[in-house]
Amino acid sequence: MGVEPFEIRVIDEENGWPVPLVELRTTHEVRFVTDNAGVVAFDLPELMGIPSWLYISGHGYEVERDGFGYRGRQITPTPGGSITIPVKRSQFAKRIGRLTGAGLFAECQKLGRYPEWKETGVLGCDSVQNAIYKNQMFWAWGDTTLAKYPLGIFHMSGGTTTIQPFENFEPPLQPTFDLFTNQHNQPRGIAEMPGSGPTWLSGFVSLPDSCGREQLVACYQKIRPPLTAYEIGLCVWNDQEELFERKQVIWSRKNDSEKLPLAPEGHVTLWTDENGKKWALFGDPFPRLKMPATFDSWKNPEAWIALQPQKTVPERDNNKPIRPHRGSIAWNEYRNRWVSIFTQYGGESSFLGEIWYAEADRPTGPWGPAIKVATHDRYAFYNPRLHPEFTPEGSPILLFEGTYTKQFSKTKTATPRYDYNQILYRLDLDELTPKFKTKP
């Protein structure tokens, strides 16, 4: 029989919430990472009953340094025992938990908890696209990792939830998706367009056709190694087949110029202007294309209007220009302004791991000033997506997720279970109001 684990609970000292994604490392380099319940099942037989130092690091959560500069805590683990370690949040955003992947409660399950938790079969997946379609939240993810082989799903995986899938916005996060599966009840691709290589989708939006029927649409790219698009086109969701079908090709590297065309890509925001006209804005983070919010306009490139997105956003404290990489925008009733979340290109702690927040009077800007709200030390957190639909109208809570991955970072060792998965954060906008003037 193995040793009975020692339970370590990591909590936010401010509110007592469990903190996922906190790494505990012994002096002989054994690593543990807290699960969605902020728990580690410490099961090293060689350290039971032995005073043991744990280095503690947590991407925006930390403990004080000791006299030698080490951040950590000494514990004496015992079989069946437990300890609670408080950590201090050093950023505005609160980490709620992992949305995707396997073992969301693996550490708890080693201790006999969450026996009812069901795995989805997905171990990891790239960035998310969302749209409200037929009174549900439609989700789709990029390249998806499975257990059976390093090559998993490369034509988008997907699923649905209710429009507001979470009862509250505190950890532990327990996401449940109704995934699209094959005849063996395994997750499957939903967007295999003709041609070799992976299919990537973006620009998800539901638009009315000429008969008033909802059409779920997206822009696709066909990819060849290493990360080169060779075809871009439009696709439409087929309700009966539960997959996307190609509508039309709008660019081909073989037949057209090498320059990529303007296309309805990125994340979509629906906006009614001062004259009452409804537009679909496509951007990542800031709008670079707009069109009338109809299916007919979406499939007609002549109806697409190019915009010039803002290239940098001034930082709040020193006016330093921040260069956005990817992100999204949304109207926020609480702030009575447009808000944005984006990754910084070339950040200090991480090349693509610093997350910023900014506001504007109009969806086209100007945006700023910007304030850093989350950091991922030497790790990437890209393609952040706002979720304004998840919270009640007028709530000060702003939710966003992004892809946590060692890709494009200097880190060579991936975080077990968390790497290449989506993590949800919470930003309490009332904590920002002393620094941001609310528009009357």
C-alpha cells in the first residue's frame, strides 16, 4: 500500500478562496500544482514526518521572502494530515480556475473527494471562440490534445452550455460542457474544411439571414507547417450534421497575392451606432473590420469596411506605450463604457503573458489608459476572451479566459495538466474605480 497523502490547501489570504495553479516544489525538485480546489495531495514517502521546505510560486499569488530571499514555507507532512497555506494576491485579477483539460480535481480525487467528477476526454486545447446561438452559448476550441496520441483534434472541437453556465464566480470552478462527440462518445472535430493540414476558425457570430433565421458563421484558415495559412474562407454551421461547412473561399495563397486579405476574423462585438444601425465589429483586440450585422453582409466582401485599430495603448502610471497582441472588447454596463482585455506583445515578465485592461467611449477607441491586471511569469497567456454574457447586467464582475501555455515563452518545462488549456479569471471593476473615472 502507498503512503496516505498529506493534504495541502492553498487559499487567498484576503478572501479565503482556494487558489488554483500554485506550484509547490521541494528542495529535491519534486513539483506539485494545486488543482481547481486549490489542493495538493502530498504523497512523498521519503518526506513524511520530516520538516520540509516548499518553494511557492503562483503567477500573481505569492508568499513573503524569508531572510535569504526564498519564497516558500516549511511544513512537516504526516500521513492523513493537512495544512492550509495562505498566499497574497499581487495582481488585480483573481484566478477562478481551469476551464478545460483533464484532472481539474485530480489532487482532491487522490484524497477521496469529487468522486462524481467526469472527465471529458480532452487533455488540452487552444484558444476559445464563443457565440450565443439559439439561446445557448456555443464554444469552439483550436487544436485539441487527446490521451491516445500526440496528434489529437486539429479541426476545432466544440460544445455548448447555457448562456450563463456558472452559478457563482468563485472557485472551485466546475465547468460542464455538452461536447460534440463521435459514435464512440469521444470529442471530435467540427470544422474539417477540404485540404490538408489543420483548420482554424475565428470570427464566431450568429447573424440573421433574409428570412430572419439565425445563422452561426465563422471564418476559417487552412494551415500548413509551421504556422502558415494557405487558404481563408467562410463557413456556416449545419444544425443537422453538427459541423461547419465551407461557404466560400475568399483567398488562396496559390491563386492570390501572398498578402493575407482583410477577413472577418478575431472576436465579434455587435454594436448599434448613434443612428440606430446595427454593426458586427471584428477585431483582436480592437475592431479592424465592420459590416452590417446581417448574414447577407457577412458573405459579401463588398459590404466589409476596413478600420484602423489603435496600435498602442498608454500605460496608466507612466504613459509608456503598451503594444496589444490579442484580446477582445465588450460594452460594460457597470462602467458605462467599452472595456477591453488584451495580452501585451513583448511584456517584461513574459513575452506573451502580461494581461492589460483599458476603456474607451466608443468601440473604435481611443483606448486607454491601460492597467496591468494579471501576469504569468515566464509563461504565455494569449488570446484572452471576455465573457460579458456570464454575469448579470450591471455587475462589477468582469470574467475573461485565455490560453495558458509554455509556447512562445522561455520556459522549457510545462506546468502539468494546466499547460495548453484555458484558465478563467475574474476582475472586480469596483476595485479599479479609484483610478478610473466612471463616465456619467
